[in-house]
Amino acid sequence: MDRLKDSDSRFKGLEIKIGLLVLIVLVGIAFVVISLGIERGIFTKKYTLYFITESGEGFREGMPVKLSGFNIGRVKNIELAKDARVTVYLEINNKYHGWLRSGSVARVIKEGFIGDAVVEVTVGKPGTKEYAEGEMIPFEKAGGMAEIVNEVKPVLNEIKEIIHYINDPAGDIKKTLSNVQNVTAGMLTTREKVDSLLDQTGTTVKKVQGLVDSVAENTGPAMESTARIIKNMEQISLKLVPTMERIDRIAGNAEMATQRLPAITDKLERTIDNVKGMSDALSNDAPRIGEILMDAGDAARDGKALVKGVRESWPGRLVAPKPRSPELVPFDGSLMNVERR
Amino acid sequence: MLIGLIASFAFGCAAKEKRPSVEEKAVDASMRGSEAFANRDYAVALVRFEISLQLNRAVDNRHGELVDLINIARAYIALADYQNAGDRVEKAITLARSLNDNRKLAEAYATYSKVRWMAGDSQAALTEINKAISIDAKDGINSGGLLNLKAELLIDSGTGAEPLQVEKAEPFQRAEELLFTALSLNKREDNAAETANSYRALARVSELRMKWNDALAFYSKAYDIDKPAGDPIKITIDLMGMAGSNLALKRPDEAVFLFGRAYVVSANAGLTARTVESLDKLIITYKEMGNAEKADFYSRIRDTMSADNGSGGGRAK
């Protein structure tokens, strides 16, 4: 037995050390457990509410219960009642007791578009009685896909009926469309008549224009000649200015000339004597001047006739302008396009 | 000095630029009136011819006055005013006789023939056209247009035969003879308008004899000439004629198509009476074809037109 005795100093108090270690581990484990428990609300005080629904579909135990997005509890239990309805028990954290009052309702919603289903409870009316332990909270049925389909089905049927009504050839819509078409056709004809009225108006306007043209034609030449006269007078008045200046110059020259008059007079007398001599010689040929003038007139007439002959011959016709003459409008030998009394 | 005198004399005889005379202005107005007439602008043509008449009378230009009187009468005929037309053409006849202008006298008688017919006196119309033809014949002139008119007057009389003459073997034979003569004359003179008139009148004769294939052929030939000429009245008449012939030949589909075209042309040209006539034909034909929908459709248009216009009006052929 002495050989089993441990005499190493390192083994002294070994039991105590082991005991301590175990204790520490146990404490650690306990700490972790307790922390986890606190975190998961195991030690949190809770109270229970319940609601009744037609079907337990979509519910499961442990399903979160949320208020305004906050997790306040979970579905504790789901039971089938004798009347085949389902009682769902909610375990709610006492901390949120104050929000669940009269007016609060529970409903199932999906978190996000394809998220998990949760039970949502709403906040009750302020100042009202809080739900007590074990009390029933009303359940509000929110539409699932089946409900949506059920709601849409009658709408689709209605739409089908409306389409059928619209397409019915004997129906009001088709008849109305047909009438609209007819009215439109009538309007087209009316438009055509308006066009023809406009044409007639245009013809009337042209008539008036023609009358205006005729007035303009009659008055135009008179106005043109008046304008020409005025223009001529302007030109004449412009020409008068230098003429006046020339008259002044001439008057000046005349003064100078009168001073030279005696010398000019002497020269004039000598010139007159010369002219007298020439006129005596000319008077012998006077009878021939008349003949010369007559020959000149005949030559002018012959020249005119020659010009006329050239004009009327084919080369001349090509260059000479054609004389115009009025023509009859064509005679229409048909009665088919004429109105009769 | 003598050379200068002669030179100034010669230059003095040279033509000077002169202002247009009253006669030239009358010619100008008359020619502008003829242009408006060719464009089927009859009201404007009338005004211009009247101006020309005044100017010609102001300078006693009787030949010009005669031309103006006949042109004014023809413009009034185109405007369906036979009373004013008659007044002018009677003056033209008097003036043409005084001027011994046989050509213009024949034209005046031909115009007067139309006026008498418009006034409802077919017998007087025939008398006047015979005067016109005989005057031309004396001068060796044959006018296809006058023969066309005479033939149509004979057709219109119901027998197609000359008064007080023995009836030919076939109805409207005399009218037909005149029309074929007119046709060859018109073709020779390259007168497209009168050639179309001849064809149209021949079609009318064929219709009266119920020879529908011939009627269709003649109307088609008239249409081929009238369409490029662009006269909506004649085009409508041709289309209606072709449609009627097709209908008689038991070809209702072609008939309704052509009646439809006649409706479109006449409606767009503002020819109310012919529009109503074409609509009536469409309605009747569609009803006979059993197409109530189309008949209804055109009936509504017809009713709208009647409500707006009061009545169809005009002379339907």
C-alpha cells in the first residue's frame, strides 16, 4: 500500500485543483446557458393569448409573433377545436403587454414578397384595456393566394362578359360604331359639299375679280397716263433749273454783246449785201424746190409700201408680229351636258 | 440743206411706237375671255366678253361685236341661262345678216338652236340647226358639230327621224346616219371634243335600241377621249352610260363600280343632280344584288343630300 502512495510534490492538492477546474467549467457552462437563455428569453416572463381561425394552414409552432416589425413572442401551440376550427396560442413577452389592448388584432403576413409567414399583432387603441393572460385576441384573415384567386375569378368573369358584350354584332357598341361610321360617311359627303360650295364661292370671287379687273382695265390706262404726266412734269421742272442758269448766262452775254453792237452792225450790213446777191441767184431755181419736196413725199410712200410688202412676204412674216383677231369659242354639238327648262 | 430736208422727211415717215388702240384692247379682252372659257371658267369668260363687246361697240367694230355676241351667248348657255343667251344670239343673227358674214351667221343659228331647245321648243331648235347646216352647205362647209347637234335633236324627238319624212326601217336610223357622217368629219378635222360627242350620241342610239354591247363600246370610246380632256360632266355621263350598259348585260359588279366612280366624279365636281342620280342607281343596284348594307349606306348619303339640297334637280339622262 505504501507503493501506491504518491510522494511527488506536484500531486499535492491535486483533488483541490481538479475540483476547482470542474467548478470553473461548470460555472462557465452555466454562464453560457444562462446567457443563451436570457438572449432567447427563456427567463423572460411571458403571458399567453390566443385566437381562433378557420384553418391552421400556414401556422406552425415556434412561428414568430411580431409587433411593428419587432419580435414579441412566438406561436406556442396549435390545437384543433371540437367545431373543427383551430385555436392558436401565442406566447407574448410581458414587456410588450402594454401595446396589446382592445382593438389589437392578430393576422398572418408574409415578410417581404416571398418571405416566411409570421403572426403580426397590431397596436390597440390607446386608453383601452390591455389583454390579460389567457384572453382571446381577434384574428383578422389576410388574403393568401387562394383568396386572391377567388377574388379575381369573378372579376375575370365580368371581363369576359364585357368583351362578349363589346363583340356582339347585335350589341349596342357595334351598332354605335356602325352609326358613327355612317355619320362619318355623311360628314365626308358634307365635306364634299362644303368643298363644292367653296368652289362656287371661288367662282363667285373670280366673277367679282373679273369685274374688278374690268374696272382696273378701264381706269388703269387713265391712271397710267396721269402718272406719266406727273413724271414728265417732274422731269421738265428738273430741266428748267439748268435752263434758268443758262438764261442768266445769256443775259450776261447779251449785255456784253450790246457793248459790241456797233462793230457787229457794220459786219451785218456787209453780210446782208452778200445774202442779197445769193438770193438773187437762188430765186432762179425756186420753182424746182416744190418738185423736189413732192418727190421726197413719193419716195417716202414707196418706202412704206416696200416695207409692208417685205413684212407680208414669208421671210418678213417670220419676224413681223402676227396681227391678232378675236375668235369664236368652240361650239359644243352635244345636248347631254345642257340643262333644259 | 436739201439733203437735210429729204432726210428729215424720210425719217419723219418712219413708224413710231404707238399706244394700244381701243380695238386692240377689245381683242385682248376677247382672247382672255376665250382662255377662261377653255378653262370652264364661264362666269369670268362672260365678264371679259362683255368688256370686249363694250370696247368694240365704242369704236363701231361690228365684226368684233358679232364675235363677242356669239361668245357671250355660248357662255350663258354653259351657265344654263338660256334667256340671256337668246337675247344675245338674236342680236348676233341680225348683225351677221347685215354684215353678210355667212360663217358667223351659221354659228349664230347653231347657237340659237341650242337656246331654243333649252327653252323647251325642240321643233324650233331643229329649224334653226337646219338653217345653220344649209348656210354652211352653200359655202361647201360640213361641220361635224352641227350634225351632232341635229342628230341629238332627232333622238330627243323620240323617233330619230326628220319631221314630215317617212320613217326608216330602223328607229333612229336617220340620226345614226348623221352621227356616222359627223364622226368621220370630226376625226378628219381632228376635233376630239366633237368626236366624243358623236360616240356618246351613238351610244344613246344603241341604248334606245337596247343594243347594250354597242352602247358600252361607244360610251367607252367617248370616255377615252373625255377623260384626258377633263370635263367632269361628260366623264360622269360616260361612266353612267357604261354602268347602265353593264347592268343591262347582267354584270352588276362592274355596274356598281362604274356608278361608284360616277358618284365620286360628280360629287367632287359639285354636280348635284348627277351625284343624286348616281346614288339612286347605286342604291337600286345594290338592292337588286341583295346587298342591303351597301344600299343602306348610300341611302343615308342620299337622304343627307336631299335634306341639304331640297331636291335632286337637274336633267338626268
